[in-house]
Amino acid sequence: MTLGPIQLTLYGKPDCGLCDELKAMLAELQSDRAFVLREQNILEDPAAYERYRSWIPVLEIEGGLLLYPPHSWEKLRSVLATSSRPLNDA
């Protein structure tokens, strides 16, 4: 079975050092596991702001798994390795 890219959503805001660190870790892991990263600025979404303002950066893995800080390279690698989205080989 071939695994397709999984969808990730990073909830953060501009000028967030922790958000930048998380993006750098994810960039390093891109060669290990294909994913598509979507960034959601919580300042532009009142619901996301209310939900995540004290927790950013929050990473949502396709399927609803939420990862809250502190983030580590090992934890991200493990979660990405066990996340699967099969491609249709037809």
C-alpha cells in the first residue's frame, strides 16, 4: 500500500517564535513522510482564537489528532510515521 500525503493544520499567529520552530521541525521531517501543511492564523478566525490562543502552536493531524506544545522532533516524527492515508492504486 502506498501512503499519500497527510493534511496538517498549524494553528498559530504571525511573529510567533514557537510557530517558526515547529515549521522548521516539520520541514526537516518532510523527507520522511509526505504531508501538506496548511497554516491557520488564529487572529483571523475568532473560533480558533478562542480555542487555541493559550496553546499555540497547535498542530492538527488529518483525522482530528491535536498536538499541543511542547513539540519535539521525536514526537512529531513518531506521529507522522504512524499516520496513514492510503493512495488509490487504481
